Amino acid sequence: MVPGYCKAQICCCCGPAPCTLCCPCCPGIKVSTGTRLLYMLFHILACASCCFMLSRTVAEAIKENVPFYAVLCEHLPGGSDCDILVGYSAVYRVCFGTACFYLGQAAFLVNIKSSSNVRALLHNGFWFLKLLILVGLCAAAFFIQDQRFLRAWHLVGVCGGFAFILVQLVLITAFAHTWNKNWLTGASTDKRWYLAIFLATLGFYTIASTAYTFLYKFYTHPGGCFLNKGLLAFNGALCLLMSFISITPCVRLRQPSSSPLQASIICCYVMYLTFSALSSRPPEKGLLQYKGQNLTICFPSVSKDGMQTEDTTVAILGAGVMYACVLFACNEASMLAELFGPLWMVRIYSFEFKKASCFFCCPDKMEEEVAGQRGEQEGSPVEQQIVHGDPVVYSYSTFHFVFFLASLYVMMTLTNWFSYENAVLETTFTHGSWSTFWVKVSSGWACVLLYLWLLLGPLCLPGSRQRNNTSLRVFRRQRRNLHRISVAT
């Protein structure tokens, strides 16, 4: 049994065989799940390497304990000081190798529809060779001598980072949109779904209100933090505006599926981005005198004597949540791209559910809905659409391309976006930078604008006013007829 298991692992690492869990007593997993987990592991290892290289403490320990460090520095473009192995330069080069690794696979795996394709076998196997290629690309980036490379790669990173933020905003708005549509579909046949919608809306608004209270209590101070107070007031007003517009008669007349459930989900995400922005801004020092001391204010940690002090717990927690959202976005985008095609960012908003479900966002449920509608449109049985061939679960090319964008986004986040030259890990998640702060703030505002466009955009389309007038005439006729009947009675 052991030799057979070892043989399977060797075929997985050096051949086209898919990998399973390393422990033979562990339950089996799908090939698609195992493949995505391993690619995510590659990305996690690359990001961990970037964190180590960005840390001043780790850099000093390497200089003191690695015996061949001085010899290595002599053969690198940085010279004897070896600044190329640490700091933002090292992060840029590791992320360059990682981005090239994912972008190359995205181009190689375009338009794969069957998991039995030769390119699909390369995608699901040869893991040891892929690891060697990834390490080789990252190592080769350290031999690029031209300093203009860093400036050019910084511009590429800015574009890719903002593109990934756009993908995240589309995913969160599409999630709110499809959730609301799915449950309203169930409410048309079973009124108990209205209760579920009400409870979900109440729960999200409770979370958003609690988050707002938490942020105002721990990220503001009576003697300062005026920017934090202004940002909280403005974002709170935006949440109230979204909630009001979602229930206005003109919006409901044009979009009957609009409800406060969508607005409550967006409010929660805006509060998360506000928290991320406030925890990423530089502290305000020396603005308040307390017992004869200059205090560091606008931080969440409060000591027993009432003074606010810096704490890394909240910052590290926020960084963990951010990276979890990155991994989720990569997987979700690849699944939607396979279901709806290259224009999934547009088609997802017009998708209509046929059956309500509490687990509507699961891949199996979405695939069943899409396959059923395709079968109705093409006039072929649904079973043939699902069973025919050996279809892929997610888009391989989109999966790698979004990971390419995620590598650029992580690179820009670790190096404080536009303040990259002085980026150090010890201060990235505690002191932050104004560049990171305004990127997070603008992301929240962009999310609000995208949601408002989804609500108000159809009202601005040609012919929408004529349809609204027609609907109003029909509604008035119905009321007039009902009035005549009641008088006759």
C-alpha cells in the first residue's frame, strides 16, 4: 500500500496525474478542488516570501546568519550592499516572477472546455516542475539590472491593482444582486421567503450599524481624528442614501427586484472598507495633551488609563481578512467566467433564477441553473447539457489571470502603493500610509457608485421614460376600473 501511494505522489509531482491529500487516511477531494488549493498554496508561499524580504528584522538576521550572503551579493546587480535582496525592490522582483508564472498559464490555458484536454492535464499535474519554474522566474528577476524596470513595473502594478479592485467590487455587487433575485423568485410562489429576506436584511443592517459604532468609538477621539469623523459621517450618509434609493417608487417601478437586502450587503462591505482604510492610515501624534504627554490617537487600542496606543492585532486581522477576500475573488471569478463566458462581469447582473435556494451561490446550484436555461433556449434536454463530455468546473484561463492581478494587488498593498520606496513590513500594517488609506477610501466610494449605477442606470436608458409612463397609465386604469366597480356595487 505504501509503495502504491508513493507512486501516486510521484506521478502527481512529475507527471500529469492529479494530486490528492498527502495523508492516505484523509477523505478524497475533487481534482478541481485539489488543483486550486495547490495554486493558492503557491501564491501564499510567494506572498510569505515577500513579507520576509520586506521585514527589516528578517533582513538583518539573514545578513548575520547566512554564510554565503556576501558572496551572493557580489554576483547580483546591487553590489556589495545587496539592497536588491531586501525591501520593496525584492518584493517587486518576487511578484514579477509570480505574475509571469500566472500570466503565462492564463495565456496557455485559453478556451479549455474539457478536463480531458492535454493542456488541462498539464494544468492539473506536474506540480514539482511548476514549483521549479516559479522559483526560477522569481530568482531570474533578481538579475534584472536596469533601475527603470522598477518604475515601469510599479506602473504595471498600479494598473493591475486597480483592475483587481474592480473585480472585487463587481463580485460583491453581483453577489448582493443575485442573492436578492434568487430569494424574490422564491417569494413569488412561497411567501415565507419574504420572511427570510426581512431577517437577512435586518441581520446585515445590524452588522453594519455595529461596525459603524465600533469604528466611531475606537477610531475617533474627542480631541482629534477629524478626518476619521468626517469619513465616518460621509460613508454613513452614503449608506442611508443607498438604502433610501433602493425603495423609491421610481426605482421599484423600473426594477421590481430592487430591495433593501442589496443595500444592506453593500453597506456592510463599505463599513469593512472603511475599517480597512482607518486601520491603514498613519497615526496622529502630538495633537493632544493628556496628563502632560503627547498621545498617539485614532487607534483602536485603549489602555486602562484611557489613552489610545498602537496595537498590531487589529491591523494583522484586517490583513488576514483582506487576503482571504483575495483568494475568494480568484476562485469566484473563475467559476463565473466558465458559467457566463468572457462577459461574465456584465451577464451576471441580467441572470434570472428559476428556483430559489439558500445555497444559490454554490457552484453546483449555479451550474444547474445555467445549464437548465441553456437547455431551454437551445431546445435540448438539460441532461445532455450537463453530462455531455467532461466539462471543466471553472475557467482555467480566468483563474490564472485573476491570480496575476491578485499578485499585483498584493505587491502594491505590501509596498504602500505610491509610497513604496520607504515600505517596511513592521510599519506597513501598523502605521500604514496615506496612499493605502486613500486607495481603500476610493474603493468604498467606487462600490457605492457602482451600486447606484445598477439602480439608476436603467432609468437613464433611452425608452425607459416611455415604459414608465406606460406602466403608470396601466396602473391608473386599473385603479379607475376598481373604483367604478366599487361604485356600481
